[in-house]
Amino acid sequence: MSKTAFRSRSIAAIILLFLILSPLQDSIDLQRRRMGFERRLMLMPGQVAGNLILGGFKGLAADLLWLQVESLFHSGQHYKMLPLFQSITFLQPKFITPWAVGGWHMAYNISVKAKNEEEKQFWIKHGVDFLAEGIKNNPERYDLYFELGWTYFNKVKDYANAVKYFELAAKFPRPEYVDDVLAHAYEENGQIKEAIATWERILAGPDTPFRQIAARMLSRLKKYGTTKVETYQ
Amino acid sequence: MVKALIIGLNTFRETLRLKSYQIILIFALLLLGSSQLFSFLTPEEQLKMIKDVSLSGIEIFAALLAIFTAMTSLRNEFETNTISTLLSKPLRRSEFILGKFIGSVLAITLSVILMAAVFSTLILIKQHSLEAGLFSATFLIWAEMLVIVALTLAVAAFASTAFTLIFVLFLFLTGHLTGYGLELAQQAKNPLLQALTKIFYKVIPNFENFAIRDEIAVGVSVSLSYLLKTFGYGLIYTFIALLLCLYFFQFREV
């Protein structure tokens, strides 16, 4: 083959291969978007270069920020952790722990430091909203439904919403305590039949410590109409 | 093909004797081991950190090894002029390039296997099981290295050692950031800029395709079709880079 012929054929082959690559890249991009792997551009003043360099290694960047969160948490600097939670969840939205811990810090640790009721409610709402945002990014796992349900149950005392989120959590593979807490939420929400049905389901399930709890709760519910010791004593 | 294999095995043996290869590999294995230092975190956080640090470490060190290995294997032949002796024998230039590619890929495969073995041991110690996703992430890192080896050979076929090193490292970084460039250009209202960025996005190797480590580290599963598509992308790009390498090498006076 002459040099000119080789040159033309090589160039033609390269162009042809790039033409094959283009729709393949589009298909990969589409699949990445469907799997929730979309690119997120994070540019902070003064940190542009760092963010770009770490752009390809978002997990590592999130880990470095998470180590900062750990250090701030142990020194009690809760407010300083907030922008870090935002950054970590922005960089790696599928990392569950920062959503859960961030929501908990706002609804619990920061809200108890509030100077008045209005400020307290502000932080509880922020915690709830943060967890709800986490659910939008991770709708296929029980974790954040449970965390949000727990915040409604334990902190906000909004049992209707607690039931709603615990029920959503119970649609996914989950640890046994989720069903136990769901039964308690049913009871608090006045859904006694559902509470009994849930504890009966736990009782019929595998042998775990929650079976004993379920047996005790069922006996109390049937006898006194409530599981709360202070109510029936 | 037999000649290419002989050159490949020879390149592989030479690479294993390279001090730079040995030092980078030892350093990589030490770094992977050091991810055990996150013992002050909760077990779940610790596992996530080990996965992130290890998978990113494997990718970064494998890329460095791929660049050094491919570059040295070709540039040494030029600098010591052994290429003239080789090509005076009945050996085609395409067989020579293919041999260099096979040898470098063998060396990189060995290093990825060693790093993955250390990583898997760490995970086994911590969680007593291995997820399939970890193998998928390592497989795509290896596929990415095929592209890097071929690209390094393509640049080393016409450029100096320093230029090859800087250019391929730059390509490695750019290949991870082209998606951001595209996103930025879409925010700009200039259609010319958008069109140019789109072309740039399609031509520059998109290494983000291979990056599933961040998702795997947080337990997200990746479909087989995605793995196959990305591997196909890697193979096509590798072929393009090898064609480019051959193109430059055919016209090189030796």
C-alpha cells in the first residue's frame, strides 16, 4: 500500500470510528442520567481549580469534606457543618449518611440551641426539608424515608406524616426495627387495627428480639387498648 | 500476530524490571493499605472511605503506570536506536506497535490485579464479603487503562518524552472534565461555543464514562448493559488511538 493510500484509509477509518462513538456516547450519557449519575458542577469562589481537579474524583472530595464534618461535630461547631452537608450531598447525592446526619443535626442538635420557639421550628423544618431532598435523590432505599418518618414521629409529633414515611420505608428491604416503629406510629395515629396487624406480622416473622416486643405490645393493646405503660397503670 | 506477541512478552518483561514501574506500584499498594487508618469513623463510614480511597487510588496509580509503561516502552526504542535494528528485520511497523500495546497492557493488568487483590482483602477484613459492584468498578478502570495505553503510544510515536507525559496527563484530567465543559457551554447562550464544545466533548476521550467508583462506593448498582457499552466505547477509542499511533509511526524516519 502506498503512503498516500495508507494515509487516506487511516483517516477514513478514524472518522468512521468517531461516527460510531458519537451515538454510543449519547447512549452512555442517557443511561448515566437514568441511573442518577449525572454530572454536577460545583464552583465555589476561590476554590474553582480545586473543584475542577477533584471533578473526576467527587467521592474523594466528599470524603475530605466528611472528615471535616467529623472534626466539627466532635468540637460542637454544629453551624459550621451546614455548608459542608450541602457540599457533600451536592457532590455525592447517593451518599446516604450526610443526608441522614445533616437532617438530624438541624432538627435535633441545632434546634435545641435556638433562642426562641420560632427559631426552633425553623431548624426543625430545615431538617425535615433536607431529609425530603435526600429522599428525592435516593427514592429506592428505605433509609431516608425512615429518618424522615422518625423526625416526624419523635420530634415534630406529626404522626400522620410519620406513618406515611414509615410505610414508604417498609416497601424496601429494611431492618426489623422499621416495622416495630411503624406499628408504634400507627398506634399514635389512632390506627389501632393497623398497629395490631403490623405487630402480628412481626410475631409471625423470623425469630428476632422484635418478636418478643411485638408479643408484649399486642397483649397490652388487646388488654388496655394502648401500649403506653403510663396510660394503663 | 506471533511476532507482535513476542514483542509484547518482551515489553512486559522489560516493564517489570523498570524501577519507575516498581516504585509506583509499591507506593500504590502502600496507599491502599493506609486507607485502614480511618478507624476513628463508624464502620459504615470507614467502609465507604476505604472504597473511595482504594478505587480512586487504583485509577490514579494505574493511569500513572499506564502512561509511564507505554511511554517508556516506545521512547526507549527510539532513544537507544534499537528500533532501527528491529525494523531492519522482517517485522511490520503495525506488528511492532501492537506488540508494544500488548506488553504495556499485560503490565497494567498485572498491576491492577495486584492493587485489586489488596483492596479486596481490606474489604473482606471489614465486611466479610465482596460486592459485584467492586469488580465492575475495577473492570472499568482496567478498560480505561487500555485507552490510556493506546493514547500514550499514539503521542509517544511522534513527540518527545516530556511532551508525551504532560500531554497524556492533561488528556487524563480533561477526559474527566469534558462533561463539565459541556454543561458550562449549555448555560452560555452562544450557539458557536455550544457546537464547538459538543464536538470537543465527542472527540476527547470521555473518562467519566468509566468512573462508576463514586456510585459503587455508596452501594449503587450498575447495569450490565452500561458495563458492556462503556467497555465497547473503550475498545473503539483504543482502536482509534492505535490507528493514530500507526499513522504517526508509519511516517517516522528511523
